[in-house]
Amino acid sequence: ASGSLLLSRSGIAEMMPNSAVPVDLAIDTSAYGNTIKPDFTGLSYEQAQLANPSFFSGTNTQLVEFLKTLGGQGVLRIGGDTSEYTFWNRHAKATKADLKKAAGPNKGTTPQRMTITPEAIRNLKDFLDRTGWSVIYGLNLGKGTPENAAAEAEFVMKTVGREKLVAFQIGNEPDLFNRNGLRPKTWTEEDYMRQWEQFFKAVRARVPNAPFAGPDTAGIASWLMPFAQKFKKDVEFVSSHYYAEGPPTNPAMTIERLMKPNPHLEKEIAAAKQVREETGLRFRLTETNSCYDGGKRGVSNTFASALWAGDLMFQEAKTGSIGINFHGGGYGWYTPIAGTQEAGFLARPEYYGLLMFAQAGPGRLVSAKLSGTEQAPLLTAYALRGDDGHLYVALFNKNLDKDVKVSISGSDGLSARALRLEAPYANDRNDVTFGGCPVGVDGRWFPLVEEHVPSKNGLYTVHMKKASGALVKFS
């Protein structure tokens, strides 16, 4: 209907406008912030997935399409807990059993020993070529040797190519080695840096131009600065992990908690900022998700995770991160893409948060200031001048009990249309749509509903129902 928002399904905000909390959003298109590059979006998988050489392969066309829908230049990170239990063997061949494996996220158990074959790396190269993505590749520090890591890195570099290799990372979450049995209880950051340097020198001896990043910690922010200071000339960027909740067995890990600001994330952001200011190194969040140990059913696999993920991406971009990789695989509760080659793949709710981000970026953030959010504190907003020249505003109403009416000022568009990120309920697991359309089983998505956003005297009004998102494009 011309001049009004068409809200799919419930229409709550349009039917009861007086019940929505009024909020103002002031855009300043002359005040630029950080740049979002095309390779900001990323996914993360367990290294054990390479034991099945057909998974990351150009023949896995369905998975190829799911990645392409998120952007043509994303970053695939391969690592996780199983990276310390996978071993490169240039003489090995995959078995028939290996060809059926879909490795999900580790759930806190000791992983099974796996083998990476030359076929897996050659197929990985084909997969990257077909998706347009590049790769962050993990090397085995926990149980590996410098010599084997160097041999593996050499083959990966020659096969994948420097243009597709973002960085090698030595070890996964080394700050936990003294807890998971990979090192003695006396293991320290100094011990890690000493061993990291041994592996680094071994690889560089065979691959002089090999790129590196690290320390890829579980989240102990205090490890970032010493690593950055010691190896700032040797790494492309620093990296760490972040999980909003955990363990999944804790009843306190809920949707309500997931929607709220997290002090742990704020500490990591502060540490990354300090590294950038003192060493010049940028930061990438190379592994993240809602709840560690594989996620929590009823939280990680719900629509709330889409709002959390989309908001986290913009938050990381705003604070200077160069990218983010959401961990997953198999049928893990938090995986953005669930399934196997045999059974097929599908988009879990979290995938839609990444999809919304992809429809705005790349570009450069501009100032977006909210006011009047006292009654709706979990509303967030971001503005971006896209590389296509358009202004985009991303809205996330993470309030589970309040509709919000957002009045946007300062835009330079003559008209605006919105794509809605929504589901019937915050805990919905199946009926998620973006732009009125779900992601197909073929990995493709096309918007069906672009809503006209009403305006008066340059002020645009967007009604946001509780637990919903919207991407507004000004033309």
C-alpha cells in the first residue's frame, strides 16, 4: 500500500502504532567511520572436514551456492579443535568412509585423529575458485611437528596460491592447551610464542612468502598484545575467538541473555583496539558463535541467533575489525549452514543475519546516533555508504517485548525501501525470512517484498516489531 509499511505476517506495528516505543536515529553522511571490505564475511569449519576431500570441492555445488549468496569474496577459515588432531600425509588417500564425513563443531571432547590428503587440498583450490572465497588455513601445533607443518604449508601454498591464501595460523586456542591436555599445566604464553616461532621459521624456510596470523586464542585478551609486539613484522593481522554464551548445559544460557551486551566482547574489542593503536596490526574475529561446545538447542538454532549474528557483524566492523568467521559444520546447533552432501544443505536461522549484512556491504560506515532508547535499550542501528553509492541503514530490534518506531533523519535519499528480517517468534527455528523470502535448498535467495518506507519532510519512519531486523536502502 503506497505511503505505508507492509509488514509481513503479523502487521503488529502498523495495527498498533501507539504501542511502539518512539526512537530517533540521526544519520550524518559526512562523518565517515571504518571501511567494510568485500572479504569481511567469513565462515569457519573444523580441520577434520578436510578428511573428506569431496566436501570442500567444486563438485559440492550446493555448498558453493550457499557461500556465493553471502558474497563473492568471503573468507573460509579451516581450523577448530580438530586442527590439533589432523595430520598431513602426502602419500595418503581418502577411504570410502572418509567421503561421507561431515564434521560438526567439537562439543568439548577429544577429537579423533584424521588425515589430510593431497586430493583434499587440490579440491579445496577448486572450491575456492568456484566460490570466489579465500582461506585461512590452520597448522597443527598441538600434536604436530615443525617439519610436517612446513611440508603441509608448502603443498597448500603451491596448490591454493598466494592470492587465495589469507594466512596460515599455527595452533587453535593455544591459551587452552594447559586445560585440554595438549600441554602441561605450567604452559604459558611465553612457551606458546617460543613454539610458534619454531613452526614459523620451519615454514618460512620452505615457503619464504607464506603469510601468517595469530595467536587465534580462545579469548584471553591479554595474549594479543605480547604476540603482536613480538611478531608484528611477521603476521598479517592478529586473531582471537569469541563465544557469547556457554556451556550449553547451563540453564542461564538463554535467548534473553544472548540479546544483551556482553562484557567479554567489550574486553576483546578494547584489546584489539590497543593492538591496532600500538602496533598497527588489524584484528579479525576468526571463530565465533552464540554458545560454545557446539551451541545450545533452543537458543543457537533459533531466529534470535540471526539478530545476534547480524548485529555482531556490524558491531565488529564499527570497532575496526577486518572480518569475522562464524563457526559451524555438520548439524551443530549453531551452524549457519546445516547438512551433508548426501542429505543436502539448508540455511539455519543464523545464516539470515549474515545474509542481511551481505546485502548492505561492502562500503564505509557513516555516523548513526540513536536517541530515546531508554525504553528499548536493545535496539541497535548502523549506517553504511555502500560501494554502489547507496546509503543503507541496518536496524536490529533485539527487544523481545517491545515494538519500536524509528524516525530516521539526515539521509540524502529521495525514497527508501526496506527488507525485513523476521520470523513469527524469537525462538522460531523454521519460518525465517529476509525480504519476505527464505533461502532455498539450492543456496539461492531472491527478495520478494521490498517495502516502501513512508517519509515526511525528509524524516523516514520504520515500524520495527519486537525481535526483528530491517535493512533500509535509500535511493
